[in-house]
Amino acid sequence: GNSVTQMEGPVTLSEEAFLTINCTYTATGYPSLFWYVQYPGEGLQLLLKATKADDKGSNKGFEATYRKETTSFHLEKGSVQVSDSAVYFCALDGGTSYGKLTFGQGTILTVHP
Amino acid sequence: EPEVTQTPSHQVTQMGQEVILRCVPISNHLYFYWYRQILGQKVEFLVSFYNNEISEKSEIFDDQFSVERPDGSNFTLKIRSTKLEDSAMYFCASSGLPLRDTDTQYFGPGTRLTVL
């Protein structure tokens, strides 16, 4: 079945540090890939997405590239801010099933001033 | 900006009791979803709903669970007889189009259900 694996957390960084959160997936068909973010006390918000191989999703300085050959969708940001502190979830759609997101376990990011 | 809302934010219930979790999806959306996250575990898909019927459900969504769109604005998840293992954060989501059309699922803030 479909699955998503994220790097173990939590991740703690200083402001302006480089961020990478690894995400790999297993899926049938041709899934779309997503990163969601959850700020404290809020719901899941879509951060970025990519719908086919080699697509790059980007938003708010975050980027991720859909790599079919390595089945990966790693999240990166060149310079994190304290306000980026949140939980980050990698997810994919069903590939052959519509509207059914499969999530990774989430990575807690804490950014210190 | 339109948003998905959920009530209550926290629900405490006794084992064996029925609970109804409520969601108000974004008004022009057509597809509705429930997910749950047990503490420390992954967010898991429960069910999707379109045109007043279930489109897909997971193996978690057994006969104890039901969903309903009782009017034009609410979308509810009912657990008929709660178990301790139903304790989790429940997220509602909605989208205008199915994911295959590259639309986005918008999530509510969640309802934390505690079963004692």
C-alpha cells in the first residue's frame, strides 16, 4: 500500500539556518505530493505541492522537488525564521484513489532566535 | 479567507457513549473528508464524502462510525459507542474538486476527543 516516511524529529535550528526535512514515499500509480504545516493551535495548512515528476513546489521560501527516481520530496528552506516553528507533514494522494491523503508522521521544527 | 471550522475544540466522553463531531466546510466545496490523529501517530484517512454518499472509507471506519451532511452547511462524524482507542484529534477537510484535479484539501483546526 501507499506510505510516507519522514525524517525523525524534533528538529531544532537557530534563526537563519538551512532547513531540510526528508520525505520518501511508496505508492502505486502517479501520486501528487504535498507538504502541510500545522502551527500551534491551528489546523493543517497546505504549504506546497507537486503533481508530477520533476515538478518543484514552492511557497514562503520553502521548496520541494518531486523526485520519482528516488521516490523523495524533501522540504528545504535556505534561512528559517522563528515563525517557521511548527509541525510539518509530508503527504501524498492515493495515486489511484482520489481524495485520500496518506501522511507521514510529522516533523516538529523549533527555531530559536 | 474562507476556512473550515470544527466544533467542539475538545470533547470528553465516557466509554460507550455516542459523540457527534461537527464541521462546517468551505461553502462552495463539494468534497468532504474526516481524518484522525492518535497522539504521537500519523494523520490517518477515515472517510471521503461526495454528493451525499461515502466515496471511500478506510478500514478504521467501521460500523461504529457514520457521516452525514444534515443540511447545506454542516458535515458531521458520529461515533456510536466510543472506545478508549477512539481518543484522538479528528480533522475535517473539504475541497472543491477531487485531488486528481490538483485541488487542495482545506483542513479545520481539529476536535480533540478524549474517551474515559
